[in-house]
Amino acid sequence: MSQEMLEDNNTAEIDQLGDEETLTFQYDVSSYTIDFDVAGLVRRYKNGDIIIPDFQRNYVWDDRRASQFVETLLLGLPVPGVFLSKSDSDEVLLVVDGLQRIQSLARFYKDELPLSHVQSQFEGKTYSQLNPNDRRRLDNAFMPATVIKQESPTDDDSGIYFVFRRLNTGAVALRPQEIRSAIYRGEFNDLLGRLNKFALWRKLYIKNQEEHPRKNDEEAILRFFALYYYSKDYTYPIETFLNRYMSQNRRLTLQSEQELTERFTTTIQTIHDCLGERAFKRSTTFNVAVFDSIMVGIARRLEKGPIQDCDQLKANYHELLKNDTFLKATGGATSRQDTLSTRLRLATAAFENID
């Protein structure tokens, strides 16, 4: 399937990864149901055993709707369940669906939600103001939860990733890196966040732009690392390739924080100093395919030591951007295996002999 390049709301050309989602094999994902008592569910959320990913933290229920949800439980009526995922790496449960219900209960238990538009015996009351029998009834009420876990393949959680992509009920479609930052949270994800704040990178990504709200900029950094270290092992689609690398290096066991930091900052510093803030652009906007090839090509050259001849680097860069084969490889179907290997090969050759 061909992949189109699009210009997003922040004028950065980004791969439309969702359009190329092609599952070439099946996942073994198990699921089971737990009936959490409400008090236990709230306690687990408070203690961090149940967490809500960053991209889901927009609480939108008004007090009336939240109050009526709590009232439903107080009346002993059934409520819709929540959808959670679990990873082998820890015992934490991620909320796939159920943010509004869980946070409404958390607000009520913290006495931040006086009930409104409910039956008179509950009107205006917070959790601590309920009579003991009502409080006990709420504590012991059941909230059903479906928990999913990927059984195979065991080298990443891409099955859980695609569950998030397909089943999350938020109004805005999730971007791939938003999901990765939740599923593969850990030292590597934290490092991506820190590197994303590197001042020269901010200038090169989109001049004067704050961090991208949908984490496209963090995904670009991830893309560089994955292709620099493992382009020989690349398989289409890139979405799954990035998932696997981020999963396997989640705890920085493949490359250390020091190595990744030096690799990224040194490459960005060289590009900023020699090419200026118009680097990574085919025309006027940031192009992720130009970015990954230029970054990989220059990083490979830097393995031999610093680049002294900025003029030659700039000249070779401009020649590369006139190369019809390179332009084709950065303008469409950019994640196909042959297209990607072509542009990495051309960029590596363009910079490898610069002094």
C-alpha cells in the first residue's frame, strides 16, 4: 500500500502511518474479566497500579453526568465496564477505555464531587458525607473490567498497540507515538522526551515551535535511532518496526542513555552548524523521510570523527536534494522496504567521504 505524505496542522510533513497499517501476521491476545469492587478500583488508581495514558487524560464529564454515574452504583444498578491492558514487564494496568468513569469515582472519593441532579438522599453529598450504609454499598459495588494481554509474539506488545488503535473510543484518532509512550513507558521513552527538548532540535524540527502535542517530534527521534541501528533488519510497515525497537530497548538494554544522547545531539549539532535551520526540508516544510535519511547518513560519517568541511557537507546535501532517485524515495511510499533502503544508501554515500 502506498503511503502519502501530508502536511499536518503544524506544517510538518509526517508519514500517515495509520494509512499503511498492514497486519501481516496474527497476534495471540488473551482476555479475561475481573469484577473490581469500587473501593479497590479507586485505591489501585490512586496507588498507580491502574494508570491513564497521557493522551487520555482529558476529563470531559460535567458534574451532572459524573454524579449520575456514581448514583447508579449507589442504587445497585449495573454500569458499563472498563477496558484495561496488561504487560509482562510490570503489573500495571493501562486504561484503554473507561477514563471518565474511573476519574469520576476518584473525584468523588476525594470529596471533590458533591453529587448533583440525583435522588434527594444523595443530593449535595460527598463520599465522606454519605451515611455508613450507602458508603459501604458503594465500596462493595462491582465494576466489571476486561483485561487484555499479549501472549505472542513475545518480543513486543504490538498486539496491544493495535488494540489501542482500533478500540480506543476517544473523539480524536490517536497518533502512533502517543500509544507507544503509554505501552512502552520506561527509561527509553523518558529519554525520548528529554532529547525532544534539545534546543537545536527544536530549531530544526519546526523553527520556534513548542513540542508537538501528538508526539510526532518524539517519533522522529525514535525513527532515527531505529533506522541507524537496525535498518538492515527493517521490515515493512515502519509502524511495527518502531514498535518492536521501542519495546526491546524499553529499559535501555540495547543502547545506553549516554550512547543515544551523544549520537543524537552530536548529529543534530553538526547538521545545525553546517546546514542551518533549513535542513530536513524538500521544499518549505519538515519532511520526515528527508530527516531520517540525512540523520542516518551523517551519523554514519560521524563514526569516523567530527566533520571539518562544512562547505563540502552543504554542497553534497544540496546535490542530494537534486537527485531524482532520492526525491522519489522521500516523496511517496516512503516506508516501503526498497524505497527506504534506497534513500538511506544515497544519503550514506553522499556524506561518507567528507573530511
